[in-house]
Amino acid sequence: MSITVSTFYKFVSIADPAAFKAEVAAFGCTRGLKGTILVAREGINATVSGPPDAIADLLGWLRSDARFRDLVSKESFAEVHPFRRFKVKVKPEIVTFGHPDIDPVANAGTYVPPERWNALIQDPDVIVIDTRNRYEYDIGTFQGAVDPGTQTFREFSTFVGEALDPSKHHKVAMFCTGGIRCEKATAYMRAQGFPDVYHLEGGILKYLEVIPQADSLWQGECFIFDERVALEHGVTPGDYQLCPDCGYPIHRPSSADGAAGVCPKCASRANAS
């Protein structure tokens, strides 16, 4: 495979996001990169693709800045770019949650490395929560994980208020694709009084990268936000594509009959009408 896909984020203070955006854009445009980098006062969030040396150059350049010295990249691979162009954008948040008072740097939950994750989520005293959205949960999640039923991450705090109670749920384990949503979700839950909140370090992507399939508690595939649609163990492309009518993830056509999977979203709409 000739293209490396790098996913990374860092919550750190950026005093002038517009100026930093210009620096990142100027650097990336000379390296043949594609994908999206979001910049906000609270940090940086990116998924970019490019030749291995171009990705190494970008990460090396960022890590030369003291603010990003410990930047962690989750990497997978593709035959061709899974993005069409390179974009750097300034946003109010690097992941939209809607609670600007939450500080992931100061108050995030306890990080749990992939090698210790299985033991944690098999503890009967732990409630395991998937912080992602319904369409992501539907195609893959961890055994026993609770689906919050959200359509956007902004709805997660409503789920917490309606379904969870810090006096009852003493140990909460959470996970998401690359880890960024859990940074805010765990900080929010700690602020709401939940005593022991944990999250999967590096997210599902790191788990699928380092945990052998034979030892895995992951079921299905992991939805990602690029043209590969989903990844499976070994962070290799899976068997999903997006429905051409509504954009919901569905199985690719099988080689046997050429028929794609039925889109549950379109089917639900058809039944309702």
C-alpha cells in the first residue's frame, strides 16, 4: 500500500488559530497531502493522507513545536487517497460538543491502553458506553456496549442526563473512534459527579491496530469519516460503502450476486410511507 492515513488530535491552547491555520496549510500544500485539519483555540484535530514520507514530514514539523511534542498519530493504509483534497479550517471547537466550559486537558477521565481494555469492560461493575452516533454503533461496537442513540455528539450530554446516574453508575468505561470525543465526554461526566470514568486510549483505531483478532472483544467494523467508510482488524478497509440515496453505511455488493446490502435508513422511510 502506498498511502498512509494519519489521524491525530491534541487539546492545547492555540492563541491565534487563523495564523496557525495559515502555517499548517502552507506546509501541507507542498507535501501532496489530502484530508482535513481542524484548528481551534482548544487545539487541533486531523485526518490526512499522503505518501509515508509526507506524513512523516508533517508529524515531524508539528512535533518540533513544543505544544505538539507528544502528538500521537494513529495510522492505517490505503491504495489511493481516501480524500479528494486538502483542507485546513478554523472552527469554534475541534470536536463539536456544545459545552465550552468543559476542559479535557484538566479533567479528562482515566486513560486505559488497549492491552488493558478487555479486562476493564468485562468487569461486571463497569457500564460500557459507546460515545459515537447510532449509525456508527450499528456497524460495529464492543461486546456489551450501551448505544446512546445519538445522531450527533451534541446530544451526548442529554443522554447522560436521562440515562445515567452518578449514584448508581460508579464505574463508566467509554470509547470512540480515535479518542477525541471521549476526552470531552469523560471530562463532562466527571464534572457531573461520576466518580470513576475511563476511556480507551487511542480509541477503536488503536485497539484494532494492536489487539490480535483472536483476543478482540470488538464486533463488526469501525466507521470512519473518509471514502474507505469502515475499517476492520489490522486497520484494513472493511466491507461497507455509503448508501447513494441517504449516505448511511451499508454492505458493499458481494462478488457472488453483485447486490449491495439493504439500507436500513431508506427501508425505514419506505415502511413509514
